[in-house]
Amino acid sequence: MNSLITHHLLLCVTPSSSRCCDPSIGKESWLRLKKIISELGLESQRNKSGIILRSKVDCLRICKEGPILLIWPDGIWYKKVTSEKIDKIIDEHIINGNPLEEWILKRTPFSISKKYST
Ligand code: FES
């Protein structure tokens, strides 16, 4: 069974050499992100509106105003993503499709190559 992946969330929470935030703040954000995605069943193959992937990454090459959360394919980079902001980002942006403009650091829209489109 093929399942549609609608979003991939990349959160910079490197524990070893974090330059964009305090590692303890990043860890809290990561734990909240994992929990809310699990609670809402967003990673489940049974999620009819598509699968949401999440990954913890070492550095997204912003290195300020972290934790940084990058959401693909939207190309939206959120800044200062503390655990308190995670639920609202999931609810407003991921579920309802309304990015939170006041928390966006930058946008890098994704361009799908015709080579890979069907
Ligand atoms: S350490 Fe977080 S973006 Fe570089």
C-alpha cells in the first residue's frame, strides 16, 4: 500500500554543539513534537489525510533564533520553536493549512521537478 506523505518536519535540536538554542529547550520541543504527532495519529498509515513525518536534525544552517523548524514541502522555516509553540503549529499550519506568519523566519518554496512528477 502506498501512502501519501504530506509534510516532513525537521527540527534542529542538536544536543552536542547547538548554536541556535539552548539544548534543553530544543529537547523539550522535540519531545512535544513527537508526542503530539503520535497522539493525533499523524504518522499512521491509516491517517486518511496523509502521513506527517518528523525528524530531529543536527543543524539547518541558520544557527540563530532556534529551535528552528523547517516544514517541507511548504519551505517554511519557523524560529524560536519552543515546546509551547508546537501544538499551535501542528494545529494551524499542518492540520488547517494556515502558516503562522508571526513565527516564520523565512520561506524557501519547494519546486517539484517535472522530471519526478507523474
Ligand atoms: S545549530 Fe540549529 S540551525 Fe544550526
